[in-house]
Amino acid sequence: MTGFERVAAADAVRESSPQVVSVGGRTVGLFHHEGSFHAVDNRCPHMGFPLSEGSVDAGVLTCPWHHARFELSCGDTFDPFADDVPTFPVEVRDGEVYVDPDPDPETPPADRWKERLEHGLREALDLVIAKATLGLDGADVPPTVPLTVGTTFGADYRRDGWGSGLTTLAAMGNLAEDLRPADRRRARYVGLGAVADDCADEPPFFAQDRLATDRVPPDRLIEWFRETIDLRDADGAERVVRTAVAECDRSTLAAMFVAAATDHRYLDSGHRLDFVNKAFELLDRIGWEHADRVLPTLVPALADADRAEERSSWRQPIDVAGLVTDAAADLPDLVAAGAGRTWTEPEDFVERLLDDDPHAALSALTDAVAAGASADALARTVARAAARRVAQFGTANEFRDWNTVHHTYTYANAVCGLAARTDAPETYRAVFDGAVSVYLDRFLNTPPVPLPDPDGDRDPDATLTDLLETFEVEADDTVGRAGRLTAEFLASGGDAARLKRALGEVLLREDAGFHPRQNVEAAFTRHGAVVDDDPAAARLHLVATARYLAAHTPTRREGEQTFRIAERLDRGEAIHEA
């Protein structure tokens, strides 16, 4: 009984209900209704409005601001957009009302906030997702927990399988180490919200069973998977994947997906291979025990993907799809010729990839394979060429053409990620596809915007301030300024980690959408991968993404408003007050 504190005279509450009392550092609404006393947290869990200003009828407490309704005795809400309101034990002793402000919780905070996150995902409620993200962080729950909840939800509740939501979640997880600590939970909120949006009103993903056999060698499983994807047999392909997850190591799984995704050209403008890479990255983060739940979700889109060889741009006036097919046919001999050799990248190699003749680009690559170049090394050079297309994109083009160069860039980043996982020769085919896409994007650099050549004599602080202003104004000239100022900041000794934190903050405050989030994450990944070996290339990636981000900002920032409301509620602030 020692937890109870006197708060009011019983007769006073009967005569004037509700009353607002302070007990144990809490502000509590004390109600008398239908002969009983009830104590609830006076802050509406939705947006903090005082529930003491609400109404009670037939045991239901209604908040007057957004009309959230709560069962008065237990606090449970009738409305999915609102959380349950905490209630407190009440006793009447000798005509006095006592309240226990700190009862033992029925559910530990970590479990409660995890449940609230699942609820927010099911109902696609951004504010609930934001509050749960903050609540889990406040309960010292590791970031992998909300990532896992989001991943498994996205895998289970979207019939078409892996989509932009899970890709965003993976990207936000990858960005975390480059962000300010305060922005890391914001990034999780963005990723989780994207999963909820992607799954909203979708039927669930119905899983196929694995094949009962455990005697099929990995090469045969890869063969089956390629054949079923080629035939657009998603059900059969999924059964093979589930079997492979149980029987094969991660490198073999990567080889299987790369092979099937490159039997045809540049699937869905590169999205399919990017999704494969992001699925692998997300499993690295949350644990490969979830692979049987996650990897099968890649199958529907792979089987149903648009194949670039079916597009006229890959067939006319030059049959670039045929060029890749011919180069791929030579791979066994090329790889054999390069065995044991060490390849050194020629100085003009990227320029050859940017050539107006696709034969020159593919010849450069096949010559490199024969000289001992790994798929990983060639993937990095193609990514650098793709970054050039973004960094030199002309704003006289249609705005949607940003997506064309962006798709090539994120595809190239995905090839880099997968080439680091498997040495399967099919990875070279992904490199070839990326190079052809770089070639096809050439008109978007006509004429190419000059790359920045900064003096390096500006104050980095002032330069960063000027850079951040470019993201506040919607104008074509801010795109060029963003690229130049990024280069100037780095050339003047500015810290790249500081620049990334600033760009990450800009990204997360905006309703940026799928592509800008992809672009920034890919640029940060590529920068981190090459900064020690090639600072100039590393700078190029940040220049490119700064231009892309400037082209896509500012926005309405509705998501940021929701997250700030959740933060204020988490701090105990009164949202309804100025």
C-alpha cells in the first residue's frame, strides 16, 4: 500500500469531476463515473491534449481534440490511431481518494513498444510508428529489433513480395553509422513508415513449402532457380529458394540470385538486382536466421520483371542487348585468360566507359577481364562512371530524367555489393549491363555539366552553410551550386563525415520519397568503399548525390512534422500549447 498517495477528498471529486491532480510527478485526470473513481494519465496518448477537458458517457472517455475514445476503467482505446492511455490504481480510505502513480507495468516497456510498432505497421499509422520508434530507443532496445519487426512485417504482408518499403528500410539501416545520433532513430522511423505504406491494403504473402529433398547439390538448385525465373514460374522458384536457404551458404545464395537476375538484361530498370542486394544487406544486419522469410519475397518481382532486351532502346539503333549476350558468352575464356593475372586500371578507363560507342565500353571491360580484373574491381569503375552521369546531368532535361541516371547509379552500387559476396562469373554480366546503361544515359549529359574544380581556399564552415541553403530553395541553379559547394567544402579541408551528417539530416527532414533515399545511401556507401584508395572518386559520389538531393528539395516535410510531434510527446511537452 505504500505506493498509494492521497490526491483528493472523495466528496469533492463526486461533486466536481473530473479533477486534475499531481501525484508522483505525473499529471492525472481523476474521474468519478457511475459510482466509481478512475485515474488516467491526463495527456491523451494520441497528441497530448488534456483528457480532463474531455467527456465521459457510458464508461467511455472521449478526447475533444481528435475524438479518440478510451474505456475509462482500463484505458484501452477504441480507435486504432490512438494509443491506450495509462490508468492508475485508485482506493478510497476514510473519505479520501488515493492513487498509486507507479504501479508495476503489466507489460515491460520494451515489449509494449514493440507491440505498438507492430500495431502502427498494421494500420499504417505514422504517428504510432514514430512514438514506438522513440519508445523502443528510450527503453534501450537495440536498433536491430525494430528493423527485424519491420522486415518480418514487410515480408509477411505484401503479396507481391519485396518492394520499395523494405528497400528503404535496408537503406536507412545502412545510413545509420553516417548520421548524427539524433537522426538514427529518425532514419528507422522513415524506413518503418515506408514499409507500412508499401504494405497498406495489400493481401499477405502466401508462402510456398520448400522441396522435401535434401540431396540436391547447389549447382542443380541454381540451375532450377534460373529456369523457373526464366519461365516466370514464381511458385516453383520460391520452392527452390526455400530449399537453397536450408542447404546452401550465403555465397551460393548470392550466386543463385545474381545468375537468375542477369539471365535477362537490366531487370525493371535495375530495381530487381538492387532489391536483391538490399535483402542481403538487411539480413546481414538483422541475422540470417530470417533468410527463409525474406529471400523468397524477392521471387515474384524477379519472375515478373520487365526485361531490357524487350525494350527498343536496348535493340535500336544498336543491339546493345546482343552485345552483352555476346560478351557474356565469351566469359569462360576471358576468365580463364585472366586467371593468376593482376589488373591495373588504365588512367582513361572510366572515359572509355563513357564513350559514345558501346562497343568501346564493352571492349574495355572484356579486355580487363582477360587481364585479370575481378568483377568487384570492374563494378567499382562502372559505379564511378554512373556517378559521373549524375554529377554531370543537365537540368535542361525533363525532371523525370533524373530517375534514369539515378537507376543506373543505384544498380551499379548493387553490383558492387553483390560482387563482394560472390565470385560467380555471372557477376560480370551485371557489370556489363551497368556499363550499357551508362552508355544509354549519355544524352542526359549532352552537353555534360563541367565537374567542379574548386580552389580549396574557402572556409569550410561558411561553405557548408551555403550548401545547406541550396536545399531550402526550389530552383535549377541550386543543383549546380550544391555540386560546386560540396566539392569546395571537401577541397577546403572539410570533414567528409560532417558533410554526410549534414546531407543525411537534409534527407531525413524531407518527404524525399524512394529515389532520393536510395541515392544518398548509395553515394555514402560508395564513398566509404573508395575514400581510402581514391579520394577523387569518393568526392565525386558526394558531389553527385548533393546535386540529386538539391533537385528534389525542398518538400512539404509532413513526415518530419509527425516525427517532431512524437519527439515532443516523448519529452512530455504540451503539443496543443504554443
